[in-house]
Amino acid sequence: MSGNRTFTMIKPDAVASGHIGGILEQICASGFKIVAMKYTKLSAEKAGEFYAVHSARPFYGELVSFMSSGPIVAAILEKDNAVEDFRKLIGATNPAEAAPGTIRAKYAKNIGENAVHGSDSDENAAIESSFHFAGTEIFL
Ligand code: IDP
Ligand code: MG
């Protein structure tokens, strides 16, 4: 059975462009409940750790530098089938391929600066949530 939580970040490009409100509005209107949230900034070291799974990819350096370039909003979201439904809501990694109306189609600049993160599995949702939040920062 699939889990009911996922983890997201509004990335530095979307924060800098003033889209925090629009993105959170769309997330909530799509049936997700925010159970944890913070406005924060990743150091290059923390961004590198978060994306360690991509360390062999050619874009890793660029990704780490982008994700530590400015503040982000990190959040844990709750909904039935959260991981899959949220990936649908954000759209494809490359906004040129993202379905119309998805968050990335509306707000992403390009394949790197693509507005939002969404966990790709229940296991990673749990790992990523505990990377950013203590148990005392999660409210049901
Ligand atoms: P996802 O965010 O849709 O799960 P992943 O393949 O897990 O996509 O890649 C993680 C992040 O790395 C992407 O969201 C994007 O910011 C960045 N990224 C992925 N592919 C590229 C690329 O080809 N060039 C630059 N950045 C990329
Ligand atoms: Mg991914």
C-alpha cells in the first residue's frame, strides 16, 4: 500500500520570482495538507548531501550550487497516495515536457531551475522529511 506523505521544496528560482504563494495555493487546492513547513536556506554542503544520489551525474555541481543559491520553502505534505499524486501535480523534470497546468509547466525556468522538488518514493519521502524536520516540527 502506498503512503500518505511526501516531501517538497519550493526551489530558489521560484522563491526569488515571488511564486511561494501561488505554488502553496495550488498544492493546498489539490488536496494536500501541510503538516510541516519552514523557510530556510541550504548550505552547499547540505544541498550536496540532500542530492548525494545524483553525485555522479554531470549536472551535480550545478544542482548543488543552484539549490544553495537562495532561500527555499521545505514542507511535508499529507494526502492519500501522496508521492504519486504530488509527482503528477508538479509535472515532468523538464518544464518543456511538463503537462499543462502542472506546477513546473507554470513556474519552472528550465530542467535545472524547475521550481519544486517532489519525493520519488515513500522511502525517500521519509528520508527527505527527516533530513529537514525534527519530529517536534511535524503537526498532524
Ligand atoms: P526530479 O526532481 O524530477 O525527481 P531528478 O532526475 O531526480 O528529477 O533530478 C533532480 C534535480 O536535478 C532536478 O529536479 C533538477 O533540478 C536537476 N536536474 C535534473 N536533470 C538535470 C539536467 O539535465 N541538467 C541540470 N539539472 C538537472
Ligand atoms: Mg528526483
